Amino acid sequence: MKVYKKIILPKGFKASGISAGIKRGAKPDLALIFSKKPAKAAALFTTNKIKAAHIKVCLKHLKNSDSFNALMINSGNANCFTGDKGMHDAEAIMAQLAKKLNFKKDNILIASTGIIGKSLPVDKIKRAIPLLVGALSSKGLISAVRAIMTTDTFPKIATRRINIAGKKVFICGFAKGAGMISPNMACAEHRRSATMLCFILTDASISQRALKQALNSAVEDSFHCITVDGCMSTNDTVIALANGAAENISVDKNKNFNLFALTLKNICLELAKMIIKDAEGATKFIEIKVKGAKTTQEAKKAALAVANSNLFKTAIYGKNPNFGRIVQAIGASGIDVKEKDLKIKLSPLNKKNVFVEVDINKGKACTKVYTSDLTPEYIKINAEYN
Amino acid sequence: MKVYKKIILPKGFKASGISAGIKRGAKPDLALIFSKKPAKAAALFTTNKIKAAHIKVCLKHLKNSDSFNALMINSGNANCFTGDKGMHDAEAIMAQLAKKLNFKKDNILIASTGIIGKSLPVDKIKRAIPLLVGALSSKGLISAVRAIMTTDTFPKIATRRINIAGKKVFICGFAKGAGMISPNMACAEHRRSATMLCFILTDASISQRALKQALNSAVEDSFHCITVDGCMSTNDTVIALANGAAENISVDKNKNFNLFALTLKNICLELAKMIIKDAEGATKFIEIKVKGAKTTQEAKKAALAVANSNLFKTAIYGKNPNFGRIVQAIGASGIDVKEKDLKIKLSPLNKKNVFVEVDINKGKACTKVYTSDLTPEYIKINAEYN
């Protein structure tokens, strides 16, 4: 626990996390991030056709406003498949929070994770808002992170400090994962899922355009490279907030942008790997590298096919070096591959970390994806979740 | 056991099944089907890009010959990812069998199921051929069916007798399944996979064209509607042999063809459901109906997405009526669907048979697919398989 106490927030941010009674047993389930200085925002959401209410509400607020002061997150209830009522519920909670904080509702973002198909306990959440706001603190990050956990067994936080033209800029990311993890997200304009929630806070001064560009690229090479169970969630959300409190020259292009973007990618990859290390029931951390592809996309398609194969994942759990199941998954992945070109390497299975390398000998593109094994414990967790 | 003794073969067919020592412990692992009268053949094979050696050899023989006298099947070894050696091994065994039976090698078909990536024990199989041929009998079907089983717990046989213009025609199908079951097959010419092996034997007189047409349609509405684990095998094979011994007028069109095709479809659907009932580790038989789709294809895509969802399958195992996981799977399936249009019904989960009905309210197309729950026993079987 000691290590988490040292974790600080970027300049100008405060956070809190409390129990609002959404989950049973007084577990933390409501988190708030606050920045008095308005923050630029970039966001990506699930491409599942059924989207949680918070996503529809966020998309509206992101359209109406270009700066944000607060981000509220609840666990224990996904507020998904809750129809118009779900959106009204989210808006009602945000209105209450806006009033308490003395900002406009449009300057607030919201996210939910938990059971699909149940209405939010609006009154409980509204009643908890004064306590939540009162608990805001520059040391409150760990409380917020604990409040967004569902089946996670540990809080997931990654931080980096960089230097932008003489000014110290701090970037802090936190996430929750565990199950229903197979993210494939899109930002509001373009198209492009787990309940995976990830939030990036930074005191960098950066344009919204540059923040979006850096976030899209970071997510593509991190969260889009992990899968626990191949189930793309209705709630996947990544939101980055940059409040400019570091007072650096704006990170917009060239080497400053490249440094910021690379740092953001490293944070996202660290968090993505934590999600896999904490995957429901996992006993193994599996890295699958596919090389010799014509394109990175092709390599990813092949690698994710192996990562999502129940037969491969159970074999790894059983320490059973059945490379035939890798062959089967590659062949069924939809990419074009020839038997004679296929070379497979598998590291010893008695270790916690397992490495698979598949060479399809067609081209020069390469990618890595990360997954966990499929275990009786995964089934226990998900058979009993309700 | 008594029921199997009554099962007879269509006129002119003999069968046998013995232990050739491919599997450990003297289990049956080699089967032979024989018809002195040459049989017309229709076949479908996996669309996995990595195909077992027997598929490549069968495709060659199906090109060189239009009638067949024998079909040899081994379990315990998939002869897949075995390169050119795998094909030479299969051909060497067939040459030995052809010599013993006094037919051309091209008049023989072959199929394998078992571990991927190991060479066939050619010498053991060759040595077993005299015993295998010697055991051929019109009562040998059950021995043959037992010899093609892998993790199956019971033999799968379905039979029907029909009347074609005054002549009795008999159709008999047998199959093995259990794991790596997500069939999507194609016939030799077109394009269109479990290790699922299914063989149909009939004494019908029918043209090859009509037999192919009936088989394609039957498979589309049966084996292509089941999934155990979403893993399309390298070895999936369906072969139908019709030797004409019933001496009916050729079943080629109109009502005779329709009766034959419908009967074949019913046999395939009965076998497909048996594969799901015997799915590795299954405690539930799940029927998923999707209606209100624009096309049958769209309905199937949505239904298979639910059927292949680990979260849905573990919930059903846990008797946990978490319809949110059905919502998630439909939304992630790739079909276009609106939250307000989606209606879900789920039967009580305390029964062995579970029914799910999803109405997407877009059109009039409808389909049913069949799957099993995901259980700790599935993991145990597949963790320890080697």
C-alpha cells in the first residue's frame, strides 16, 4: 500500500473516491476528478453497436464544449441497455454535480462500469455528491482508482514526467479492466472494445487536436493490442484531460509532440499490460508476436486470433505445448497464410510469462498482442458475477 | 449398447473399426467403409487456411475420379501441419489399402482427426490394414463410429428410410465432434469449419450434382449452425457416398430430390445437435434463435456471436440470467442493431435445455444456432489433452 501513497496528481487536479452504495457492502464505487482550470479533452469509446448511456452523454458534451472541469465515474452499474431513462439518469446526476461544483453540466464528463441492463441508483448517487466533492484532494487519486475497480484485484496507475522546453510536464494514467476485455474504440468523429476504462490526466498545455492525435495512436498500440476474452464491451472508454497547468509551450508538433505522444503510448501500454496481468482468473501473461506479415493490420488480425482462441488459452493454462492450436488459430484467422511459410516458437510454459512468436514469412510487418490463459477461475468469476 | 446393434448400413456398404495403435491403450482408432459397387461422392472441407493432409489428398482424388469404393478414417492423429510428408504418408497408406482391396488408390477417400503437427504412424496403420479389411461387415458400423471418436463420450449416428418411387432408400449418417467445433466448410469448387467429421452413406441412386447440392444445403442448415468453442478446425470434413444399390430411379429433381434433400438435412441437424449435446465439458444444450433480421446471414452472424461469447456461456453454466451479456454480444457482432429495437427472451436456466430468443426488429429473416455452456470441465479436458 505504501507505494500508492506517493502517487500524486498532475498540477491543478484533485480526485476523490467514496462508497455511494451502488455496490453492496460499502465498497468504493464513485470517483471524481476535478480541475478548476478547464482541461482540453480527447476521448475514445467502444465500437459496440449497443453503447452505455455515459457514452451518448459524453459525445453530446464533447460536441457542446471544448473544455472540462470534472469527470465522474461509477462502478457497480454499467448504465447500459437502460434506454432514454439511462441518459436522463446520467444527466440528472451531472446536473446535481454541476450545481455543487458551480460549473455548467456541459463541462462535465461521466463514465460507468458494472452490470448491464440495470438502472443507476440515481438518488443514492445524488445524495453522495456532497461527500464526493468534499473529499476532493490532490492526494485523492488512489481513492478514485479504487472506486472504479470491479473484478480488478489491484489498482492500475502509470505515471511519467517529461520535460517540454524547460517545463516539467506530468502525465498520469489509471485504468480498470479484468473481464469483458477486447477493446476496439473510436473517437467521436472517426470510426473505429472490454469494459475497460482508462483516464489520462496531464498538466500539459496541448491543443485538442494534438491530444486527440496522440491518444488515438497510443490506444491503437496498447489497449487495442490486448484481449482477455474477446468480448468487446458496451462501455469501453478512454478519456484524456489536459489542463495546461504546467504552463509549457503548447505541445503541438515536432519533437515536443513526439515526446508527449511516445510517453502517452508508454503509459497506455503499461496500463494495458496491467489489465492483462490482472485478467480474471489468469495464471499466465502471454505475449504473442506475429512477424513477417504484409501489414501491421494483418499481423494484428493473426495475433488476436491466437489470443482469442479458447483452445490455445486452455493449453497454456495446462502448460501443454500444443502448438497445433496456434496453427489452427492462425489458419482460421482470415489472413492468407501457407503451411510451409509458418514458423512457430513457444517459450517454456512453466513460467508466469509466456512468449509466442509466429512468423508467417510474407512481408516485414510485425506486431505484439497480450493476453491471459483461460482458467477454471475465469469461469467461476463469470458464472457467479451477478 | 443394445440400440446400436440394431443399426444397419445402407445396401452394399460394409464397415469395420479396429485399434491400429495410433492412440495409446489399444483404443479403436482406424475405421473403414467399403462398397463394392462404386459410390458417387460429395464432400465439404474446412475453410481454415491450414488444411490437414487428408483434405489435400481427397481433393486430388475427387478431381481424378467420380466414383469411390472405400473411405478410411483414423483418429488420434490429425495428420495436419505435417507438410509434404503428411501427404506422402496418406498416399502410402491408401496405396496399401488399394492393393488389399484390389481397387485403384484414386477410388479411395481418407480422413483424419486428432493431434495437429505429428506424423502419422504409417507402419502401424499399414500393418493394421489386413485386420481392418478382414473385419468388414454389414454390421460393422458401430465399430467404425467408435473408431473415429476422440473426446466424444458417445457414438453419433442418425438414420432415415425414405420411399423413392416405390423403392426403399436408406440414408445413414455418423459423426464425431466434441471440441474445436465451429464448422464452416466449402466444397471443392466453391468457397465456403470443428474437427468435426461427418460421413453420410446411402444406397440411393443419385447424380453427383444432386448429391452435392443436397449436401451443401444440409450442411449450411446444420453443421454451420453449431459452435462449441469458436475454433474452426484444420480437419473438418463431410463426405457423402451414394452407391445406388437401392436401384431407385435417380434422385435428381422435383419432389424426389426435395424429399432426399430434406431427409439429408434432418440427419445432419440430428448429428449436429448430438455434437453439441456431447460438447466438451457441457452441462447445457443452448438454442439461440435470432429473428427480425434483414437476412438469414445477418441473423446467423448475430446468433453465432452470442453462441461464441465466453461471458454468455459461463453465465449459462452458472445459471446466471445475465441478459446484459447477450446485449453485449449482439452489439459486438458486427451487425447493425439499435438498442430500442432489441428484445431478448431467456428460458429458465435450471433446465438442461436453454432457449434464447433475440428479436432485432429489422426484418423478417430468422435463424437458429446451437451451442453449449463453457465449464471448468471444458478447461480440464483441453488443458490436459496431449
